[in-house]
Amino acid sequence: MSGRDTHRKAQMPKSKIRTRLAPSPTGVPHVGTAYQALFGYVWARKNDGSFILRIEDTDRERSSKASEKAIIRALRWLGLQWDEGPDVGGEYGPYRQSERLEIYSKHVSQLLKEGKAYPCFCSRERLAEMRKTRRSGADTGYDGLCRSIPASEAQKRMESGESHTVRLKSPQDGECVFTDLLRGEVRKDWRSVDDQVLLKADGYPTYHLAVVVDDHLMRISHIIRGEEWLNSVPKHVLLYRYFGWEMPVMCHLPLLRNKDKSKLSKRKNPTSIGFYRDTGYLPRALLNYLAMMGWSHPEGEEKFDLENMIDLFELEKVTLGGPVFDVDKLRWLNARYIREDHTPEELVDLLQGWRLNRQTLVRIMEISQGRLQTLSDWGPLTSLFFADDVRPDPADLRACGLEERELREMLQLLVWKLESVQDLDIDTISIELREMADKLGLKLRKLTAPLYVAISGKTSSTPLFDSMAILGPDISLVRLRRALEALGGTSKKQRKALEKRYRDLFEKSG
RNA sequence: GACCCCAUCGUCCAGCGGUCUAGGACACCGGCCUUUCACGCCGGCAACACGGGUUCGAGUCCCGUUGGGGUCGCCA
């Protein structure tokens, strides 16, 4: 029997199975999150366990309530209902990490007192400098400078109010060996594990501390998450050991990939769950498709529902190769649901629940009316609201009077800008576009002209801001990115320079 | 660069030492059906990365090489 088989057996639950989804509310709900949610959800259901939603909002800068709401909405749309969470409560709450600060600080104090962690007074500047010098060396990561500060001195400096973080003391030799449900034994030299920051200078915990404390306190039995976390497991192992807690089962799922095999990214694929919702994919189809990425139905069925999956699912059977997210196959599956599972009447209901409802149609009519000579003009005029394959002609984009390079830069800056706003309503769009035009020294229409093409696929269309607002942020942003791509996209080097420009334009001046 | 993970058709999966001249699905290409298209049906193209072991026997086990991915933040 192979090692893999050995570790894949004997995982019979000793106590109740509890899985969790722990997204950070820092952006748009991602299909990768849905993917992890699906497996965690199914595993919990299969074992009559619980599925928990925990919001990891420990990044004060980037976390937002709007994002949290969007995540909850997206998961609800998918139909993955959790048993405990910030909105539904539960006996292990609160389920928002920003509401658990005292818990973390208590645990950090304990580690500090026991000499398992230490305060670090290094400035961000020093850390940046240190990383620069170590850049291509064997060991990167924190050099441990503050570890050697005598306890008494450290104490004094903390009490004097000197800004500091708290770092975990990592062993300086030996090897960390842990078990991943899907991979078996994974080993990593402790030397390659640096002293992780546990508590930030603002008193908030880092992911590493919060995740361990919460998973333990919330009695999580199986940690099902993305492979990107595999390398930080030793840090978590250490925390469990220091606290004297039992480790949950670790299960790192492969990462969804772009066509070129890199980690699924919004630049190369629509990644927001909302995009699939807004372009008319059925939640069951999306879930079904996601399930096929790494798991296969024992009978070889391609189309199966959640209940069926729960029935037959085996976590240990998940495949490890990073699956490429193939929209064509998703479309095919979605088509099967549309034609096999619904009557025409039901589909009309679906259509109305989507965009063809009175409220949305009135909004669209408000901006169409003045442009109609006959009612039949309405169809072609408004097709942009009911289509996904709006492909801007690069020639139309170039004909807008901007130099191509300038055009690409503008589109990229705009994508970043709009990604950063919370609600893409008309006022916001207006404000942002005007600010962008202003900062770039362009007349507003110079900037909006190519946007009509990007959003509608045509050189003229219904009013831009309204159209974008009706389409929603997910579709609007995808169309902007597609236009950028149609122009050849931007190179890594260009993006680097543009990022700096973006920061100069929007951050320094506020 | 260092470390960790991974490796079957272009893509997603099946295969868990012999039944593999490697199976299914998407995509693609033919044909049939059909007023068009789509659906459906039939057929085709197409893969075990490479090199060493282990074994009577390797896609399946071990090692190496190569390739891909991830991580190296007071982000998660």
C-alpha cells in the first residue's frame, strides 16, 4: 500500500465534522472562494456536520462591509447555506474577526509571557531594506533582529508605548512534518520558516494567529482551503503546539488556473461570482462545474446536483493537478441545465428574475426612449444589456482620438480605479471618470469615447454612466478588461510603471 | 533565487501492478437528422513529460531530470 493510501484512510471522524469558509472581505467574491466553499460545504453535509462562515476582516485598510455583503450575497445565490456565521449567529461567535480582538490579544499575551513570542520594534523601512538585501539569497524572511533584545528591555520599550508588532518564535533547526489529507506527509525545514508577525502594530492579529485561534475555538475539524496556504502550515503547527491544541485535519485544495496555468486571475478570466450570475449562468450549473474540477462522479456522470454530490463525495478522492477554468465547458453544462431541467415557462421566470423584469426594463427604457423612432429600435439599441459577447472592435477603440498607448494606460488606470470603489452607481462613476480625466489632463469625452466601445461594443450607445450602473460592476469591469485585452493588453513591465503612476495620481494627493 | 506542491489527450476527469492496442466529457473535424441554426445521434483526431530503478510484469511503486504552479508582507 502506498503512503498516499495510508494517510487517506483512517480519517473517520471522532467527533462532529465542522468545516468553515473564511473569506476576507477585501474585494469582489471570487469563484475560487466558491470552489473552496463547495468542498467544505459538501464535506460537512455529507457527515452531518456543520459548515461555518467566518469573516476574516483583520486587514483594516482593505476590508469593507460592502465586500462582506457581496460575499454573503454571492454564496446565498449559489445556495451554499452555512449553519453558523456573522449573519445567522451560532454558539461559537462572533464570526467576524474584527469582533474577536480581545480573544487574540489574550492569546498573544500568553505566548509573550511564556517566551514563545517576542515584540519586534523594526520599522517598515528597515524590513523593506532587509528584504532588498536578502532578495535573491537562500533565506528570505525576517532576520530575527528583535529576537535577541533582552526581555527586560523589550518590556520597557513596550511600556513606553513604542510601536511594535509581536512575532512568533520559530525553531532554528530541525524539520516540521505535518500531514495533508491529500498529499500525505509534507516536510519543511524550520530554518526556512521565519518569525511570523502575529499581532500587527495596530493591535489587529495577522491571518496566521487569527486562523489558528479561531479554528480551534470554533472546533473546526477539517481545514479545507487553497493550496497557497500550504507553505504557512508550519507556522500554524507551531501555534497549535505552543497552545497545546490538537491539529484539525489539513486539506489543501488545488488552485483554479487560467488557460496558461497560472493562478486564476481577473486579468485573464472573469473571476467574480457576480459576473456569472449577471451573465445568466445558473447557480446549479456553476456549482456542478466547480465540483468537476478535482472531483469526479463515480458513475462518470458529468451532470449532477448538490444532493447527489453530497451522497457520493469523498474528500480523499480530490485530484491535485491545478484545473484550468474552462468557460466553454461551463457554458456547455449550463446549456444542459437550461434545456434539460426547465420548461419554457420556467425559463421565462428565470429571465424575469434576471434582467427582463419591469423594474430593470423601466430603467433601461428611461435611457432608451429618446433614441427610439420605432419600438423595434429598442432591441438593437439595448442588446448590450442582454449579451455577454460584446466584443469591441480594436479599430473602433483606436478611432477615439487617443494614442494607443495612452488609451491602454487610461483603460488600465480606470479598471484599477473602478475596482477600488464600493458601489458603482451613477454618481460614483461620474465622479471617478471626471477625476480621472482631470488628472490625466484630458477632456471627459476623450476618455468616455472608448468606454462606449468597451461597454457596448458599438461607437454610440445609451448613456455611459447609466449603462454601466445597470450592467453592474462585475460585467462593466470585465468589458473594460476585455477592451484592454483587445488592444493587446499590457506587459508586466508596463503594469509596474502604471501602478506607480496610479499611486502618484491617486494616493499621494489623496 | 530558495523552499514547498504537482505532472494521463489542447482542457476537465477515469485508471488505484496484469483485463491499457489507455476510457468518458468539453473543444475541434467529418457524417446523419433537419426549412436555417442549435439540440440529438454516429464517427474521427488526440495523452501516460523524460531517464533510471523495483517487479515475472509499471500509466499505476521508488529515485532523479525536466516542466508547471505556489510561497517567501505589520495581505489574506
